[in-house]
Amino acid sequence: MIEMPDDSKGRALLRGCGTALVTPFAADGTVDEAALRSFVNWQIDEGIHFLVPCGSTGEAATMSLAEHRRVVEITVEEVNGRVPVVAGAGSNDTKKAIALSREMKAAGATHLLHTSPMYNKPPQRGIVAHFSAIADAADLPVILYNVPGRTGSNVEAATTLELAQHENITAVKEASGNLAQISEIIRGRPENFTILSGDDSITLAVMADGGDGVVSVTSNVVPRLAAQMVEFWDNGDPKGAREIAHRLAPWTIAAFVESNPMPTKAALAMMGQIQNVLRLPLVRLKDSYTQAVRDAIIAAGALEA
């Protein structure tokens, strides 16, 4: 188990392993609500610590507002208070991000995930102004999401630490891949600010330096093992955590052979969890990668040989 203490307002401080949920689509491209309900329950039954619907893994960029809200509503309904629900609410338009945050609160989310503005490429003071405006307007804890590979700009450590002083900004999902930067944030963070890896491949390195967990893509397929890996480390069993990480390594690599969530949806379809349907501009996994994905999830124990 992972203990999630509360902040000064009685809100859970995110720790452990959270799944950046894929969004199941039916063959006609609509949200597959039955598959989503089943998938959410399976994730919780497998021991995942929190869920993150409607992020980049969830293909939120291709959803209408009604679909976005519905996916979060369904997730909240099925979770039924068992784990936190961290709703993606990012936009490169600050006013839209605030409006979407309010929609996510109305849908029942417990936390908000906000990415740094993509395409605009604001300077660091613009990033501070963007997140500060959201946090000022938000009635829920805000998790910063730094993913330069998708946004085109990095949230520097000093910027994250400045934003961490805001009472409504309680965590960062760090997907820069820059361990020196993440270490600087860990060293300088205030009390009650948690650090979550945004890259599955460096989760243990981040936790070894004092981080608190991960928002994981690979846990879509292996929630039990991903959660156990974090728990083992948190409970003082680094050997057990490393053994799981080594077992999962082929899948951790295969999950990113093409753009996320293409490999993950292919894997989940092999497992019978969802249909392998994505929305353009994403497409199905290239055939030449299929066997590598299959071999990786067999090695992880997610699929029988």
C-alpha cells in the first residue's frame, strides 16, 4: 500500500503509481463507455494508486468538450472514491484551461493535470503566469506537467519551484527526462509538494533521488506490477523494485516504439481489454512492431504465450 497524506486543505497529496489512462474507442470512433468502465475497475482491482484520464495518453486533444467531460464522469463513477482521479485539463489558452478545470471539477475529479502551453512557447515568466492564473481560479489541487517533447518548451527547475509555493499547486509530473533538473526540484521543493516521474524508464532513478512515484503509461498494461514496483521501493525493498523493473524493461521499451498510445492500445487489444482504435492523426501500430509488443507483454506476464 502507498500512504497519501493530506495537504493543509485535507486534499490527498499524490504518491505512488498512477495510470495515464488510454481512452477506449468503439469501431465507429466513439468513446466505448462499457470498455472504459471495465478498464477502470480492472486498474483499481490490480492495485493502481490513482488514475489520470484525458491526458495525452487518453487522446484528449481529439475529444470534444462533451466527450472529455463524459470520460472523466465515467471514471469518477466507477472509481467511487476508491482512488484519486486526476483529470487532464490542459490548454495552451489560459482562459480555456480555467474553463476546462471547472468542467473537470463538476465531473467529479479530485485533482487537475495541467501541461505547459504547447505551440505558443511562452518564456518562463509566461509559464509562471499561465499556471498561476489556473491555480488562482482552481478549487482543486493542480499538478504541473512538464513534457518538452510534446510542448516544445521546458519548464525549468526554478520555474517549478516558484510555482510550488502556490497553495493549489501540489505536485509536478516531470517528463523532461533530465535527471539533473528533477534532482534540483527535489532538493528545493517545499513541504507537501510531490514529484512524480513522467517517464516510466526513469521512475526508480527519480524515486531513488527522493521522488514520490510515477504517472505511468506502461501501467495501462501491467498495473499490478507497476504499482508493486513503486510500493517495494517505498517500503524499503530496492531489490524487489529492481527485479520488477528489469522484468518490465522490454515492455517499457516497446511501449514507445511509436507514438504513445499506439503501442499501448495494440497491447491492450491483444489482451482483450479494448479495441485497437485510435483517432487521427494517430494510427494503428506499424505491423513490423507488433511482434515486439507481443513478446514484451508476454515477458511481463500480461499475455499468455
